[in-house]
Amino acid sequence: MSKRNKIIYWIATLWLSLGMTSTAIVQLLQMKTETDFMTRLGYPVYMLKILGVWKILGVIAVLVPRFPLVKEWAYAGFFFMMSGAFCSHLIAGDAMKDILPSLLLLVLTVISWYFRPADRKIMATA
């Protein structure tokens, strides 16, 4: 892996981890802005705790060494969660300021996944 790709990977992964952790904390604390978002989007408020726990577990899976299969599942979960959030905000007609965070985390998920080092990938056996 080139030095450039390693730098891209770690920058994207650290920003992704920071974003997922901070939003997970807000969701676990069920802050008013988050409960308002969930209610307005038509989701039950109890989903905040589920999403918050899964985000924390996903961040741990992405950051710890080894366990490439678990990493794949974490990236898939992040992708589905953030694409779902992006689409939900878009369909609800939210302002760009409410849409951009989920889009940013979606892009960071894809960049981190794409540039991950070989030891963090599932290797196909021939």
C-alpha cells in the first residue's frame, strides 16, 4: 500500500470514527434534536439507542486490527445506516444543513472502505 493511500485511509477512517462516535453519543443520550429528527422522519424514538449502540460497535470493529469479516459487516452497516439517513432526510424535504452530515459520513465510509490496507480486507482464496 502506498504512503498516499495509507494517509487517505487513516484520515477518512479517523473522521468517520469521530463522526459515528459523536452521533452515537447524541443518539444514546436521546438529545431533543435527535428525538425531533426521528419523530419527524417517522421512526420510533427507541431506534436511537439501537443505532447508537451499533455505531459504537462498528467504530470498534473498524479500528481494531484483524477480524476482516467483522470489518466488512461494520462498513456495510455504516453504508446502510448513512444511505438510509441521507434518503430519509431527502424524502422528508429537509434543508441541506440536515442532509449533509449523513452524506459526509456516507462518503467517508466509502473512502475508508476503499482505501483500507490489505491486512484489513478479506482475501479471496484461489
